[in-house]
Amino acid sequence: MNGAALRLLALGSLGYASSLAKNVVKGILGRPSHFTADDILFRQYVRQLSGRGRIDRITCIASTHEGAGSQSLMTMRAIEFARAQGLTYVHTPFTEIHHADRPMNEWAAAWESHFNLGAGEATVSDRGTHDAVNFAFTFPMLRALFGVEDEDLPFDESLVRDFRRKYHLNKAPRSKASPSVCIHVRRRNRHDFHSGDATDMVCLTRVVAQVRAILRELRPEHTLRVFSQGVPSDFSTLDIPESQLSLDADPLWSMREMIEADLLVTTRGTFGHVTGLLCDGIVLADGLFPSQRGWLTYDAGGGFDTAALASEVSSKMRSVSGR
């Protein structure tokens, strides 16, 4: 038995005993019982040790204080863990997502349909799935129990292709006259819990200047747009016409536009990261944030392999414009 198992038994037994006591009181008062994600993991592990079953089902119910990018990325990590460990992933649809711009039930349903991560998966309404372990609140312990490094490595490309397949299942293909270049700029807002992920505009300005120089040199026909929040003056250093700034637009529409870009420049943050994962075009991402295999990345000073980007633009964007 490894150290993680011993910690789970020691700490989990205390937490489970506390929850049992609270649920006794709730029962007396006629209120429904409730067990935490840690309680369910502890109970499942004890059953496994006693030979009465094993941890074989996980789900993902992320913090409701997180936005669509964070919750979808956590769900993707849960699916990844389940696949790698031979477990059943049980899908729990989104119910509450931060930054809502409409009634919460509509907002959550829109993002559920947008990502479509539950397509083809078992769901919480299926028989025998009520005791699935919630990956979102137990993943450090789960990873330790299964001997997995507690580190978010790049997704396997086959899994990324499956996420893209799910995403496109309920969306009709759209045609475009010329290749699109989309730039995502993460801005701090009044609901922000991750202010440290706000975009360094000095760095991004250097990145965008080099990208535009490459585009001018190779001269492919293209459209270029910036997606963010704020007012036009916030983006003056990018030297991009106001008509090409999509500010405070519908985030679902914005993400789809960026996913379907032929060249996507992302900044740090889970919204941009998930957008990059689902985009099958060229992705140029902030190298200080976890990246995916095949992405080009820029450093804190805005430097990147311009020759590599020029090669990608030349081969991929020209072929698109020639269709």
C-alpha cells in the first residue's frame, strides 16, 4: 500500500465519519443526505480493499466558480484519466458556469451543446453510475492511487481528435471565402479569479507584429480579427483597425470563430487553451502556459520560431485560400 493510500485511509476516515454524523442529523430533520467527493472516493476505495468492488467509474463536476474553459478542460482531463486507467467515464452535464450572460440553465445548456463532451458516454442518469468518483475534486489523490504523475501533460493526439469529433457532431460545416486569422486576448474582468493569466500586451504586440509581417510577406488572402473584452483603446498597440476587433461578443460565437481559424494566436488561460485544442488549424500559443504537441509557442518577450510559422502559413494557409 503506497503513501497515497495510507493518507486516503487516515484522512478519509475522519471526513467520512464527520459526514455520517451530519447525515444522521439531516435524516432526523427530514433533509436529504450528502456525501462529498472525498467521501465517495474513500468509500469506493474501502470497498476495493475489502474485495467488494473497485474504483471503476469517474465523473466530472467542476467548481461552479469556474468558467466554460476551466470546466471543459477539467472534463477533458477526466476523460483522459478514465481512458488511460481503463475506467468508465460517466458524463455529468454542466449545470452552473461562471460569467453567465443569460439565465443559468440556458447558459449551461449552451456550453454543454457547444463542447458536446458527453456524446457517446455513459451519463449520471444511467443505472449504476450514481457513485462515480468526482475527478474534479479528487484528481490529485486519484492520480496518486493509480501511480500517475500529478502533472497535466499534453493530451494524446488521438484523444484530441476525439474531442474535435464530438465538438463537430452537432455543427454544420461552414464555408469561408479566405483563410481566417484569429487572435484571442485574455483580459481581466470583474469576475476574474485568475488575474495572473491576463495577457501581457507588450509581449502580444511583438507577437502580432511578427505574425502580420509574415502574412504580408507571403501575401495569402486572409481575414484577421481580435477577440477579447474591453474598449478599442485597450488594443491600440496592436495597430489593428477597430472594425477587426470583436469585443464583448457572445463567447460561444467567439470561441467557434476561433476554433475554425486557419491560424489561431492564443494567450494564457483555459478559454484560449481549450479553443486551441479544438482548432485544427495552426496554433501559436503562450509558451508559459501548458501547450499541446504540434503547437508553436512564443516566449515572455514575444519571440518565437518565425521560420516555422512562415513554413506552416505557406503550406497550410495557401492551400486553404486556393480551395
